[in-house]
Amino acid sequence: MKKSTQGMELSVAILMDDLASAKEISDAIRNLGIFSHHYQSLDEFWATTSIELPDLLFLDVTKMSQGNILFKNHSRVLDGSLSYVIFSKDSTKVLLQSTLSMKPYAYLHKDVTLSSQVEGIVLKKQNDLKNQKELTEFESRIQRLQARSQRMILERSQAEEFKAQFEFIKSFCIDVEKSLKGQNFINSLATKLETWNVINSFGMYELSQDGQKLVSQLVSSKKYHPFPSLWLGQANLNGIEKFAQDMALQVSLDLFETNPQMIRISGGNTNPDMLLFLELNQEGAHSISWDLFEFMINSSFRQIKISTESAKFHSPILSTWEGLDYLDKLSSANSSEQETRVIAINMLPVCELVKKRVNNKFYWTSFYNELLNQLTDLLQKKSKISMMGPWNVLVYVQKENLEMEYNVLQMILKSIQLWRYFEDDSQILKEEVYPSLRLIPLSSANYLRAFSSDFENAINYVADDLKLRKGSSNPRLQI
């Protein structure tokens, strides 16, 4: 097999007994730069084709059969994959009748134009093979282009879907950040999750103040599923560790009807600060990228923590002595800040509750940090705060904002869950014990009188309570 003059590789075989005719056909093929294989028996050719099938066969009409072997029954003849040319001469042309049911590539008759006929047939076959090769290449190229087009369409569709999800989740996180006014991160997140139709129900875990157990906050939401507290057996000081995550996941599996999606929310610790479990419908389970949601909600949570920490350094919080001086400054007749009003947050109910729980540690730092974070977040820029020990927090607001600020302060105080700040929250009844609000006169002396009165009332309340306990066989249930 050699390359032809047209650059196409072509394998040719000759099957005939007439050596003179075979030589003349072979010479004509050789003139085109092609060498042919010569066979004299049908069974020899039959055996060879199982190894390699020629592109073109010159077949003597006298070789149509050999014993019980029929050429027309060859599998490659039946499926049309073998191109063959039937050769005849005057003495054998009568045998052509047996080929009427066959589909040869061409017929070849021996005469003075035999060489020209052979060259024409070979050149035609070369051209056919060339066209077939080009057609195959075109089809392959079309298939590649179609596959690339489909891939590009799919990638574009996936990109559009990702973009839509990204924009939705981005908007979701922005809304969570915006709705932080007057509530903590968990309540703000729960408010948004309540409105998401792909979520059937959800629950959350966070670490207790000492890191010894996982607790679930009280959240006002129809979809929210409160979880039982989990004692961990050891303090988790750098976020919720892996074993604690596994415990929380097992609880969620027991409480939800379907396997929940766990979202780890971290504010910078190695381990997550809280765990969010989502029970999803079919759409939510298959159409939302929860890895993207986890990444973006973590980003929002960290941003909120950074803003909160920054607010601690820039918030207008006055010391006790500065607060007393500022009250006197406000009471001055020549003061330019006489349009300021002072709201006192009375923390005595909290102090009394803590005093009754001597053996149950109260985390003052966490309690006041969260309270002050909410206050500094909602106050106007001109407003100030002063800490008056553990008993009072004074809030200085503009007169025109008094009613609005007073209502917001009430909402914040009503949202306080005191049991979260006790080491053993199981000993604290979930009763409504909240700080109270009152307006106070503008002077340090008037404030101290009002405070003394409140403090004396609290002392008298405790004394009466002790008398009642001593004189009654059924002690009153403690808060």
C-alpha cells in the first residue's frame, strides 16, 4: 500500500486466474503509484479480509464462487462496506447474469481501453474516499462545534443561574444587616428565613457563655424549631468544635422530618460560632447553592462583628462621673443642649434576680456588651450613653426624637432573654423580668434622689420578701 498521486492512501486487491489480465490491471494501477495484492482463489481472499479489507477489489467474474463459498454471501459484501469491480472478457461475459442482484462499484470489460478504464475507476475511488474523509472531518467538526455550543449554552445558563442566586443571597444578607436595628443577629436572620419559601422550618444552636453547652435562643417565628440544650462535657473556647457539631446535627436529624442543610456561621474563630439547620422543600434542596449562602452569610456576620467591635471604640459612652457632670451641664440655664432629654434604664430588676442566684454565675460582660451594642447601633449620632454602675444606664436623646427613642428602647428591653447570661440557664424560670424606663430631671442631685428612692424600694421589697418566707409554710416561688 503506497500513497497515490493524489495524496490518498488506497489499498487495492485483484482476485483472478487470468495472469495476463491481472498483470495489465496491476500495471495500470502502478502507473498511479499504487501497488496491488493479487489473489488467485476466493478462499485465500476470504481469509485475508478478516485481517485487512481492501479499499477496492478487482474481481474476475469467474471467481464468484469456490465450492460452497459464495462471494455474494461475504459479510462485507452484504453490508456494502467492500467496494468491488467485476471484471469480464468476451469469453466470460455470459457469467455477468449471476451478478444482477449484486451492487458492484463498477464493471470492467477487457478491451484496448482496459488501462484507461482501470485508471478511471481507481481515480474515482480515490476521489470518493477523499470526499468521504472530508465529509467525516466536517461532521466531526460540526459535532465539536455543536458540543462546544451546547457547553457554552450550559455554562452561560449556569452563570446566569449563579448570578441570580448571588444577587438573591446578596440582597438577603443586606436585608439581614439592615434589620439589625433593635435586635441581634439571630433574630434578624430568623426574620428573613421566615419569609423564604424554600425553607419549611429551621433551628439554630450557639455556645453558652462558658462554652460548656449548646443553647437555642427563643425566636418569634412560625418556622423556627427550638432545640434542647446540649451539655458538651468540655468547654469549647474557640467556637463549636467538630464533636459538638456532630451532636447538634444528630439532634436536628431527630427533630426534622427530612435531612437538614447545616450552615456553619463563623465570626472569625477556627470553628463556627453558631450552627443553622434548614429543613428544605424540593426546590430549596436542588436549586440553591448552599455553599455560596454559607460563604456570604459568614461574610455578613463577620462584617457585623467588625462594625460592633468598632462601635465599642467610637460609641459616646460616658463614665459615671462624666454622666453626673453632663447632667449638671444640661441643667445649666445657659446650656446650649437644653433640648436634650434623659431616659434612665433601671437595671435593679436584673440585679435583684442575680442576687437571688448566688450559686449561678451571671455573665455581666456579655450582657452589657450586647445591650450597649444594640443601644449604640440605634441611637442618633448626637445621643450619648452613660453607665451608672450596674444599677442604671442613662440615655441622652434629642427632644424631637424622644418618643421614637423611648419606644425603640422599650422594644430592645423586651427582647432581652436574661436566662442566656446565666451559667446554668435550666435553673432560671422563663418569666418576664425586664429593666424599666423612666425620664429623669436634668441635674445630678435630682438623679441621685431618684436613684436612692428606687434603691430603697428594692431593699424594702427584699425585706418584705424575707419576712413573708419566714412566716409562711409555702415559700413563694422565686423568679
